Amino acid sequence: MTNGTKVQKRDGRIESLDLDKMHLMVEEACDGLAGVSASQVEIQSGIQFYDGITTGEIQEILIKSASDLIDLDHVNYQFVAARLLLFAVRKRLYGKTRDLPNLEQHIYNCTNIDVYDKDIFTKYSKEEIEKANSYIDHTRDFLFTYAGLRQVVDKYLVQDRSGGGVYETPQFMYIMIALTIFAEYPKEKRLNYVRRYYDAISRHKLNIPTPIMAGVRTPLRQFASCVLVDIDDTLDSIFLPFILSPFHMLLLLQPPTRIICSCSTIAASHSFLHFRLPFRFFCTCSLHGLRYMIRWCSSFLVFQ
């Protein structure tokens, strides 16, 4: 069904607006979810069609419409919005929402444009990559709520920050993280580790830090994350951060990691305090060198 309006497809082609396609997509996003309505999503969107509107704009309006319907009585709209967002990511990447490429083809495409580390092909054989491909379950993308998937799409998927395009889906991200982390493990064991780790993170049973999610499979090879060191009111504990081995210091001071020393238990000399003095000492390493900052969480001291 069309009303004569022309739309611009993602590849630049101009076509007549097909409302049946939009209805079908929204119905698929609502399929199997209790307490949601495809027609309500479309009505809530209030789309004003005009000649030249892009399919991407229509998709974003529908996503916002579904997310606006989320409330305590209609919590399943968070999954409707997540599915619509997932469809948008897949359409932008592959031009379709089903029948995604296999892992080897995906890695080949991403290494050709230098968004994945090319070493993945030297670490793993073709047979191992094919085996890893059999572990991928793209239906796990539907486990995301809208808030969770929006975070992943905006922050963690490998993407072009200037143009806004992404280069992978969540399941490709998860399997690539697993393959990269266990690349140096013994060959007879590592695929078992890859499968178990992939299952844990793709089912959201295990949280992983931002540097690993965002950069571990890229040429940046970012493995290190921030470290919090709790310091007690003793000399040995106070000097602990400064006697770390050079290897640990080099590892922990990779940009953009931070060593955070919690000094909240240290009391002032010869003082009786009603309250401890909580503050944290940040030692931050950047490309421009070391920066030190003392952040006072509380300046309220009472001396007797």
C-alpha cells in the first residue's frame, strides 16, 4: 500500500513509500510480547510523511515512539523499542534484518577497512573461525532491553564516530571479544574457553569493562581497565601503589586507564576525628603525561 509519497532508501535510491513494509516491521517487533500493540506504536509516532523522507528517519521515529510508551504498566515496550533499534542497525549494515553473514566474511570486511585487528587471521585458522561461527546465536540480540541496546550501539560497537555508522552487531562484538582474549591460549583448549566466555557475555550473565567492550578487537588492542586500590591507615598500605612492579605500572597506565587510590580510612596525624576524611587520589595517565588530581568527597572535619 502506498500513498504516493517518495522515500529515500539507505543506499540512496528513491522509491514510493510502502506502508505495508512499515506495518510488517512493527508487527514483527511486537511479536510474542504481551501487553503491546503495533498499531499503538504507529499512532504514537505521529509520522508526518513528506517527499524525500529517509527510511532511517522513519525507523528512528518508530523507535522513539515505542520507547515513549514504556511505563510500569507496559514494560514490554522496552523490548519493542530494542527490536526496532536492532532492525535499524542490521538494515544499515547488511540491508536486511535476517540471514546475516558468517563470521569469516564479517571479519574479512572489517579488517579490510582497518576497524578490526588483522592479527585475528594469523592467530586462528580458517577451521577455527568456522567453528567459532557455529557458536554465534543472533537471536540473543533480542535479550536486550532498549536502554541496554542503546548503550551498546552508541558506545561499544565498533563505529565511525564522525559519520555515525557501525560495523558490527552485538553478537559479532561478543564473539570477537572472546576470540581476541583467548588468542594466546593453548590451541587444544582455547575454543572451549571462547565458547564458554561468549555464552556468558552474550546471555548477559557476565559484565565486562568498557575498554574490553569498545577496543579489545580493534587495532588499539585495549585490554587494560581502571583499577581501584583501597589504602588502609598503615605505612605499608599507603606506599603500596608506589611499589608496584614496572610491568604492572606500564599495564595500568595505558591510556585511558586510571589507578584510583581510595584513602578514605587514613586519619590525620595526632587528631581525634568524629568523622573519617574520605577523599580519593587519582593518578591519571594520558598521552600528554601524568596528571594528578585530589578530589575531596567531603571537607567536613570535626576536631576535638
